Amino acid sequence: MSIEMPNRNRPLAASIQDKDVILQANNLKVHFHLDEGRLKSVDGVDLIIRKGKTLGIVGESGCGKSVTSQALLRIVPKPGQVEGEILLKRNGGEETAEVVDLVKLEADGKEIRDVRGGEIAMIFQEPMKAFSPIHTIGDQIMEAILLHRTKDKKEAREIGLETLASVGMSNPKQRLDEYPHQLSGGMRQRAMIAMALASHPKILIADEPTTALDVTVQAQVLTLINELKEKLNTSVVFITHDLGVIAEMSDEVAVMYLGKVVEYTDVDTLFYGPRHPYTKALLNSIPSVTNRNTRLESIEGTVPYPMNLPEGCGFYSRCPKAQSGVCNAADIPLIKVRDNHYVRCLFAEDQNTGGEGQ
Amino acid sequence: MSVREADLGRGHDAVQGDVILNVQSLKKYFPIKKGFLQKTVGYVKAVDDVSFYIREGETFGLVGESGCGKTTLGRCVLRAIEPTEGSTVFKDREGRVSDLNELDNKELRKLRRDIQLIFQDPYSSLNPRMTVQNIVAEPLICNGIAHGDELRSRVRQLIEMVGLNSRHMDRYPHAFSGGQRQRIGIARALATNPRFVVCDEAVSALDVSVQAQILNLLQDLQRQLSLSYLFISHDLGVIQHISDRVGVMYVGRMVETARTEDLFRRPRHPYTEALLSAKPVPDPRRKSERIVLQGEVANPAKPPSGCYFHPRCPYAQEICKLQKPEWRKVGEDHFVACHLADELTLQGAIGS
């Protein structure tokens, strides 16, 4: 077998030293020490975020995709503990840029607060929760601008107005003085994107930003995020459970299962040559016109509870290819099968046939 | 009562095949009340003059965006809420035909065992204080279908039919995962051996791999028990997969019904076209030129004039603002409410 055994600490070939990489997460772990045991919500995740590109993170509920994104901002709820490395190029990622390890920063210190909203901004699934109901949209957008861009209130208002207009908000001047409840769902989502973008972040983390929206409004928001990404050269981390949205938005994709990345590659390879059994099963379980009147390939059983897990592959109990004594003996490393294609499966090399996309 | 067999096909220009349910001009208006005297100042037309039919053993998919009235329509068909106007003609297991909207409570009760509902949220639709055994047994007891040993064995049979282990019958809902709870909901709905089941967003709360399990289960059960489904969902992929025919709703009105193939290949209503094009396709090589609709869904309390879709419709003309479009037949099993249906050639989701 010609498998290149990975360096335990850094399985991915790219690194923060590369010119186009702006953030790198190494062996990122978020563990919750609870009375019942240790809940490994994120357990050894490696990610690369490139300048002006979109990294999609996809997985089912409870796979740790949201917690991963929270860890990048160090906003993991207590008693979560973040371990590993999150290397960020500060000051816009110029060559002379200083590299900071976000994990080493104090969770409520000055520097991380400068990064939050400044270099890395986030938009959430439920805009009603992200906005304070008792302040106007304008005040909330201006707060971010005053913190990160200017000290002048008048100028901040100008910038706020500009940003609102740039996200396609109708009648931005009036909206600035309205409260969140006065906007519709799609408008609120636009306002939140405006708030995130007002401080010109280098990285935009979007955690299921369209899940609560109708498809026609979702189409508007997805188009908007893509346009802004082009215009501002922002990197996007797009988290969703919807493989259709992943196909639409991503350049590279990380598939997560039980707190681990199980497959990591570019979007075309993911849909046309997936290697991990979980990715294949996930793709085959999407209902669509090509598999009409046929049974969907469902995955037997359910995701195990991520507490006190046994050794070995997390997908072992549901995998059609699982072999006792092999898959459940030790933790499976992320293996490079091709350039820019990493799979956490011992049989990845034998599965050349790949699952077909459509 | 003057409902006859012929009424099952009424109003749809000679429908072929055995119709089990025929809905005619169904309306549900909710009054908007204001002030101290609670004067009615207007109506939310949640369901506004909707007609469709469902054949025996068929799945009719109902799709639309939130607030378009799909759930209200589903509930009106069951008469779980009282419709304002219209008729719902249903054929029961003995072949008797009756209009559900004209029945009194006693007659309706008898028919209830033939019509059941599967809910969206498997967390709130099961009583947390009842064991699975009791949850599934309840409809059997209420309808006086079984008791004693017979009851217990029927419940066991149902539990096993939906793919759960009958040893877990004495557990409470919290011990089950989302997918398993949805199976319990299905077992409860099928307990009375119904002929017609309304599935209201039955898989929307589930992850895609579990969703596939439940969709497979629903299709297997349909074949085994020759059920007819009214399948309500906002997810076009799911609708496309499970339905024989599809109805598209927009702000309380049905805008198009057609066979699934026809609807996805050649839609006749601009809203259907936009909806199909807005759906993200799980294929990175097909980043389609999508039609992005401007604006948002109209407010059903203050709908626009004429065709409700005209403010967002890229093809809208003067007539669309002035006149409400007629509901008319444009092909076999294909109905549409659009003034321009004959002139437009619209893009489907699958190659034409």
C-alpha cells in the first residue's frame, strides 16, 4: 500500500506558512468535563482556511460542527475546554504578518476581543437571537464599527448605512432606526450579515445561516454571501447540514462525524469521488429525482452519544465495511489518499470506485 | 346527504382512476379581531379556494414556503380545524362516500379511524408521561378496536412493523432518538388501520440519514397497507422523491398541481419555476443560473390584488394585477392558476 502515513501532529500538507492560508487549526479539541464523564464534542480537528475561499463544514446534528466554529472565536460555552492550536495570521495576512495562537489567548482578554468581530466575524442561524431586541439595528451595527473601525459616531453611522445598502436592504436609512422585530426573517438575516461585515473581517463564519429561511429567501442570502465574498475577498467558513448548500457554496469541504473530520477535500472530489463510507452513505441518502421510486440508502442506527466512546473509528457501529479487530482497535488517523484529499478510514485506498454524485 | 360516488371526480374534468379524496373550493379564513369589542377588521385567508384530489394508494405532495397554508390545509382536510367553506369528499373503507364537512361529530368519529395524522415534531407530539405501549394503544382504545390481550399483541405488531424492538414498549419517549420517536408517531397513526394519512412535515426535523430511513419506512408501509398519503413538506427533494403528484401552494392558494415528473420537468407556473430553481442541488458541477426572486412571500392578511404572485413574478403583465387567475386544466392531471400558462415556456429542474 502506498499510503503516506501522516505526521500525527499535522496531517494536512498545507500550513500557515503558505501564502494563501490565513488560519490553520491543528488537532483542535473541545472537551466538556461533565459529571457523567468527558464529552468530546470536537476531538482532533485540523482545518485550513484560505484567503478568499469558502470552507464548508458539513455533518449531522451533534457532530461538533457548530462547536468547532465557536472554538475558532473562543466562544465555547462553559465548561468547554479548548485544546490544540488555532494559528491566525493577523493584520490581514500580509507576509510580514504576525501569527497568533488563539488557544493561548485569554478567553476574555483584550487581544481575542480584538479578533472577534474584527478579524473573524460570525453570523448565526437564528438572527432573532443574535440581535438584542431592545436596541435598534443601527445601534447594534454601529457598536461593531465603533469598536473596530472608527471612533467617530457620525462616520460610523455613514459606514453602517453603506453596509446595510450593500447587503441589499431596502430603504436602509429607515431600517437603521428600526428594531429587529420590525424586520422579516430574510431582512433580519441581511442585517446580521451587515453587522458581521461592517468591520471588514478577514474571515466570516456562517453557522447554518439559511436553515431557518424559505428556499426563495435562502437563494437570495446565498447569492449575497457569494457576491460579498468576491467583492471583499473574505474567507468564509460555511457550516450546514445541507449537502445541496455545500455544493453551491464551498471550495473545500470537511465532513464531520462525532467530533472528527472524516473526509477533507475539494468540493468536486467530495461529490464525484468520495472515499469515506460515511460520506458516501450521506450522499446516497439525499432524496432527489434520480433515485425516485428506489429505496434511499439510509444509514442503519443512529449517531452514538459522544460520551465515553470506545477506541477506534466512530462510524464503526454503522459502517457496512467495518471489520472487527481492525476498525475498532485504535483511533484512525486522517490519511492522505491524493493531493488535497484526506480520509479517516483504513480502507480508503481500496475504495477507488467512489460513490457517484449525480 | 346528497353525496354520491360521482362527487369524487367532480370539478376536475373527468379524473381517471379511483379517487379517495376530493377537495373542492376549500376555504379557511381566520378573523383578525381588534379593539375592546373584538370587532372583526379583516381576515387572514390561510386557505383560499383550494381544489385537488388524491387517488387510492397515491402520495400527493404539498409543497410551499412557510406561511403558505399547507399545514392549515392539511388540518382542514382532517377537519381538525373547521373549514370556512368548501367540500371534502372522502371514500371510506366500506366504499361509502361522504362529505366530511357536512358530517356531525358522531358520524365524523366513525370516519376518524380511516384518516390519521403524522406530526412534524417527534418531541412535542408524544406525551412524555406515557409509555410507548400506552401511546400506541390509545387510538385503539378510543376507537374501541381492541382490548386486553388482543390490544397488547396488536401494539406489539405495530411496534415491530415500524422497525422498533417490542422489548422497549414499556419505555418512555425520552429514551428514544428523534428517528425512533417518529417511528412511534407512525405506529400510533397506523394503529387504527387507516386508509388515508396526512404526513405534516413528517421528516423535516430529522437528519438526512435518518430522514432516509423514515422515507423508506413510509413507502414500505404504503405498499403493504395500500395507504394514500397527503405529504406536506417544504423540502422539494423529499417531495420529489416520495410523491406521485405534487401541489404547489402560494399564500393560501394552490398555484399548480401536476404529476411529479411533469412538474419538475415542465412547470407551468412561474412560482413553481422559481421554487425549483432556488433549491440548491447537491452537485457542484451544476451551479445553475438561478432565478432569484425579489422580495418575500406576501402577507396573507393583506395579499396583493389579482394574482398574489404578481409583485415577485418576472413575467407579470397588466392583467395579473387586475384579475385573479382561473384554476384550469392544461394537461392530463395538470392544473394551474396563471394567466400566462399557455404563453410561457418555463425551465424545469430536470433537463427537458
